[in-house]
Amino acid sequence: MKDFSFVTNSHPAYIESLYQDYRKDPQAVDPEWVKFFEGFDFAVSTQNGKAGAATVAAGSSAAPVSGDQLSKELSVYRLIQAYRKKGHLISKTNPIRERKNRQANLEISFFGLSDADLKSEFFAGQVIGLGKTSLENIVNRLKQVYAGPVGLEFTYINDAKKVEWLQREMENTMHQPMPLEKKKRVLQKLNQGVIFEKFLHTKYIGQKRFSLEGGENTITALDAMINTASELGVQEAVIGMAHRGRLNVLANILGKTYEQIFTEFEGLSTPDLTMGSGDVKYHLGFRSMVDTPAGKQINLQLLPNPSHLEVVDPLVTGFARSKADVIYNSDYDKIFPILIHGDAAVAGQGVVYELVQMSNLKGYYTGGTMHFVINNQIGFTTDFDDARSSDYCTSVAAIVQAPVFHVNGDDAEAVVKISEIATRYRQEFNCDIFIDLLCYRRHGHNEGDEPKFTQPSLYALIDKHADPREVYTQYLLKNGETDAQEMAKDMQKVFWAELQERLDEVKQHPLPYSHQKPEQWWAALRKATPQDFEQSPVTAIKEEDFTRLFNSLMQWPKDFVPLRKVDKLLKDKIKLYETEGKVDWATGELLAYASLQVEGKDVRMSGEDVQRGTFSHRHAILFDENTNATYNRLAHLQEKQGQFRIYNSLLSEFAVMGFEYGYAMANPNTLVLWEAQYGDFVNGAQTVIDQYLTSAEQKWTTMNGLVLLLPHGYEGGGPDHSNARPERFLQACAEYNIVVTNITTAANFFHALRRQLTWPFRKPLVNFSPKANLRHQGAYSTKEDFTTGGFKEVLDDPFITDASQVKKVLFCSGKIYFDLSEKQVKEGRKDIAIVRLEQLYPLPVTQLEAVNQKYKGATWFWVQEEPLNMGAASYLQMNLKQLNYGVISRNPSAATATGYAKVHTREQQEIIETAFNI
């Protein structure tokens, strides 16, 4: 929105002169002046009964206006603009205490006006729908609209349509009276929210529940959002939230039975009653089909979430994107992501910034996310002055020009109206929007915490403050609803009795639920058993399919001109196959995706530079050298096929991996992959790994098949480009929670990827991928490797012809194999066998024991290039008791690798020489 200070700071005579020039010839005046003069003339003409004339035409005989008068008009106009821009800074949004002075400077004196002008009438009133009226009326209207119980931040938005839409809603729609039926609905939802918390507080004294007390209008807000969304065609809402108020939302929005919730309080929950049984009650997820007051049905999904508050955010958007792609044909108007934040978390946790930054990117777009902040004004025990530097916890919204509604958490009707407006905005413009519910937290961080230890004055105010239900009841009584008090009492009595019945184990029927197609696919899967990992399933493809898919991957339209280097690279791949019958790593990978697609499965991959691959090996998307047009090599395999979606991501690990985990969580029949630019960078997403990837199935019985591709291997790249920290993943391995591989051949990689969707269950796969070895001849595979068998957990040494000659066995994983093999072949060492452990977890003990029997009497050593305190050494020593072996590695180190090339070379050589000493 333009700053018109240059207008009001000009001398009246100068303004009058410009105005007269404009009336003679608008082209002779600066466009910014033209814009204002047009608006002013419109106001004058409308007031004179000439509505519809956009301007007073040049040369018109309309009465001239003096420079002084015009200058005053412009001052009033600037006042209006200032309220639109900064009114939120003085809005009455805090229900507990006076707002901090943010220096809004909205007194009329800042605009060259005085109390003497209050009774004067101004045409500028037309701008806010009042017509010509007194300055006093204009100021009162501005305070009502922009400085009342709602403060709107929106003037950083560039799109004029959005700005006009929001102004219209605030200045016209927002202050329309609410129908009686809707008031009853608001009171009903407030009653549910408030009494539910009081009931739990009475019946389960001292138990943690992270209550919503003080923020119960969250329930009315969510109810309004969901009802409005369903009327606008939304079929499904996906919700993510932390623990504050979660039980209340489960009960009073998603319709989880009170019996289930009370059972969880008693610690008696069984796995088939919820989405999981291995976590505390306020972390569990749920899904339901809810009937709205308008007779619509909407599917609601609340995803499980740990105490790492905002980690669920990208999962929700990824989950929503996946559902939109598979169920709604990528129609994002049909699915509505809702994220419920805490004020301290939304301001303090960087994943929120990453997520918002992703919101309009092609690979991560979901049609807009509703961000709803339960603003308790305190984080754990920290006051907001110590929790952020910005004016608001929602300041991140400005980076994508998302409007923010700040609303008083005690004003139930304002909350509902804003929730409806925000939902319509999302559907209209398909972009993010924020609601900041200013409320308070009745108790400490949990019900056993004493908040007065750190906030004595604040909690002295809260102790005396009526709950939102009582506040709304009193409001209704003061505004003509004479039976409000009795209605509220009746609602409380009925609801309390219902809760008591649930507690007394009188059955409440769960809401009926019809499983969606992806949920049916999940239901058809089963839990894995130890026997499933003794031998991999057959994942080979037919020879004719191999040939057809290979040829399809190696061709493009005649009028498409790939970059010359890429053209040569692909022709070399064709030549390799035609002359030697071999396939390189990248082609083996793309063949895996293609083979799944022709079976009707989808593939999705994202990460930094994944379209070409960090190491320029994949080239799944080709670019025309002349036009920069793109060609997807996997989109033209056959007439009917699954989709191949591949996106270069923003420079983010946490949010992007979380998004992909959420995408895979929604659909078991899509192979979803995230590739780190370098494997070391995966530590930026450690929260997703710890809270979801390695533990979600145990905590929430939630399976997931996400694949992580982490480039790994010591090549002199230094401490940040060598090691993807396999020890961290291996330390987290238990109960068959994930699969960890370090694969050395193209065909084995092909089978590992196909195995992900072949298994009758889903497990995350973490693969430590090659870098330089992407082009190593030893990684090439023959056609027969793809058309027979399946994944091989252990690869015996193909160089050994007589096992009885072997005196020493080196078993290893990944890149080090090629260094060892090169020396073995070069020196013709038939006395040393090199065995590859392609799968580190679940550990293929049976296969290793079989190889151990083959090389009876030989001495065994585990060889790794990582330092002794890293890699798989300690994991194997703890888990592989069946073999007697030593360890050869770098010395223990605090850093993952040296930064000096010569030191790296010397260390690497020492490992190889030590391994080959007999």
C-alpha cells in the first residue's frame, strides 16, 4: 500500500495548483497524484448525486476545491490509510492486560489535524463506506474496524485484489450482526470446550492434560473454519497441533468419544481404540467423519505429534499434498491443512520459517495453510518479551505476504467471524493465512506446575478473570439475549451429565467412518515379522520389460535438444549397455522408478538438485539447450502409468524431509524419496528422524515407507562432505523399525527400491549412497541382475574361486569395498576374501553365518573408513556376536574427517595396507 505522506506534507497552494493541472490534463500530473485526485473526485461526485462517475473529467465545470480543503481531505485519507496499516498495534486484542506501546502514532495530530476538525465533514469518509461525514465519525469507525477486538496486518500485501478483499471484509462484513442460531452454536461449542476442561480438572486432579483453559475459543474457531470450509467444497481437513488443548480438540471437534479419552486417562487404552498405543494421551492422532450444521460431511484427520512442537507442521502439509494428489486429482480446494501453533513455538522454531517459505513452491504447494496460534502470551515460563524480538509471534507470515488476524480470545463472535473470513480467504486465493488468538493459560505449563513462580502479577490477573464461556454469556445478556444465562446453565448441566455417563462407562458410539482409498491400502498391509527379513522377496522384472524401459529412458522427442554434455552422457550409457551389457548406477535407479510406474505406482522425489542429482548422475529431467524447455524421462513410458514427480527443493532439510514423511504417511502405494545434497546435511532434520522416522510405528502404530538417500563416503571432501553418520541411525535401530543399507551395485539398489513397495508392510529405508562410485565400473550391473532374484543383503567375493585358500576375510559396507577390491585384484590376492554387508539393519545374521562357514578357519575383520567411534563398528560389536572378528578403521575422532587431502590419502592408505597384512 502506497505511503501518501508526500501528499499531506505538500503546501496547500502547491496541491491546489496540481489539482487544477489534473483537471485540465490528467496526463500532465504524476500518476500517484492522479490516483488520489481520481478517488477524491469520485467521493465528491458520489456525494453530489452523480454516483458511477469514476472521475471528474478534465475540463469539467464542477465547483473547484481549494488547496486548504484538499490538503485536509488528503490528511483524513492518510489517517484512514494509517489505521489500515497500523491499527492492529492499538487494537483491543489482549483480554488480560494492557498492550505494550508499539508507537503506532495514530493520533490525529500526526496527520495535521486537531480537535477543532472533529466536527468538520470530509468527503474521505466515502473511502470506508460512510460518505461525507465528520472526522469524529471517521475516527470512531476506524477504531471500531481496525482497532477493536481484531487487528489486521495486511498492508505488506502487493496484490491489490487481496487487499481490497480484506478491506471489504473488515469494513463491511465483519460488523454484520450474528444470527441467533449461530450465537447458540457459538455458546454450545464454548460450553463444550469450557466444561470439558473443568470436568477433567475435577475428576483427574493433578494429571497432565495441557488444558485449553483460557483459550477455549479455539474450539469455536475450529468449528467455524471447518463448517465454512465444507460449505466451500472442502472434503477433508488435516490438522496438526502440539499438546496444548489437544484432548479438547479431539473430543469437541473430531468427535473422539469421551470414553476413549477417559480410558486413556486411566492408562487402559488398547491399540485398536486409537491410532497408537505407545505414547501419552495428548500426543495421539485421530480421524473421523463429521456432520456440519449445514448438512455437509467432512473428513477430519489429526496427525500424531510428539512434544517437539512444530515438527508436525511439514508432515501435515505433505500429508495434505499426498491426499490431494491421490484422491482429489491435485485439486487443493478439496483439502484444507490447519496448523495450530503455540505463540512461543511459532516464533522460536525455525521449521515454521522453512515451511512458510515452501508454501508457494511447485513441489510443496497445498493451496494454502491455515495457521492458528493459541497465543498464551507465555512459553513454558518465559514471558513474550524474552521469547521474541518481533512485535508479534506471527511475523514470519510477512515473508509470503500472508495476512494476520490478531483477535481477542475472549470475544467469541469476533473469533468466529474472523475464522470464517480467513477460511474464505484461503479458498478464494489459495494461500497461507494466520489467526493469532490472544488468550491466556489458566494453569502453568501443565496442571501440576505453579505459574506464579515466574509470573506473579500476570497470574493474579488470570485468577480473577472469567472464562470465555462466562464472558460470552454476559455479553449476550448485555446485548438483548435475555435467556442467555438460563441457556448456558442448561447446556452446562446437560453436558456435565453426559461426561459423567461416559466416565461411568455408559457407551458412547464412535462416529461412523468410511475408509478412504489410501486408508484401505494401508489396512491391507500387515505388521512385519522377524521372518520377513530372513530373505528379501523377488523383485525382478521381465526381460522384455527391462529392454522396453531402458530404451524409453534413453530417448526424447526429435525436436528436443539436450545439453551437449548430457547428450554425450546418455549416449555413453547406451554404448555401455550395447557393448558390455552393463547398466550404470543412475540408470539402475531410474529403471526401478520406471518399473514401479508401469505397475501403476507413483514415485515422488525431492531434495536439493535432485532432478540432475548433486553429482550430475541422475538427469531425470532434461533441459533443452536452446529453449530451456524440460523433458521428464519417466513421464513417457506407456499410455497408462503411475506419475513420476521430482522437485528440486529449497535449501531445507527439516521441513522438506518432514513434508516427504507426511506425503509417504498418507499413501503406501507411492515410493517417496528424499535425497540429501550431502549425507552429512541430514542432521538438519534430526528431529524428524528421532520423532517420526525411527519411532512412529512403535508410538502410534503408523507405518511409513519413506526412503532417505544420503551420499556417504570418504573421498577427501573434508568433515562436512564425507560422513552421513550411519552410527546415529544404527543406534536408533530396534524392533525392526527401519531398514539401513549401504549398497554397492546398481542392480541391488534397483531391488532395494522395488522392495519398498513389494513388501506387505512399509518400513523407512535409509541408504548411504555413493558419490564418486556412481560411475565406478564395479557398481555396474548386467541385465540378468535386474531380471532375476531380488535384493541381496550380503554379497560374497566374486574374485575368489577357491574358498579353502582364503586365510583372511574382510567384511565391509559401501565405498571402502571398491578400494579394497582394487588392491585385491591388482595384487591377485586369492588368500583374502572381501564380503560386502549391503544391509546393516535388520542384520542378515543367517547369510553372514553361511559365508563364515564357507571360509572356515579364516580370520575375520570388519573394515570401515569411518573413525572407530563412528560408522557401523560399535553397532556390530553389540549386535553381531555370532562371528569372531577384529576391527580396522581410522582412529577415534571428534570430527568426521580430516580437511587435508594429503592426510586423508595417508589415512585411507593405512586402512587398506593394514587390511591386507597377513
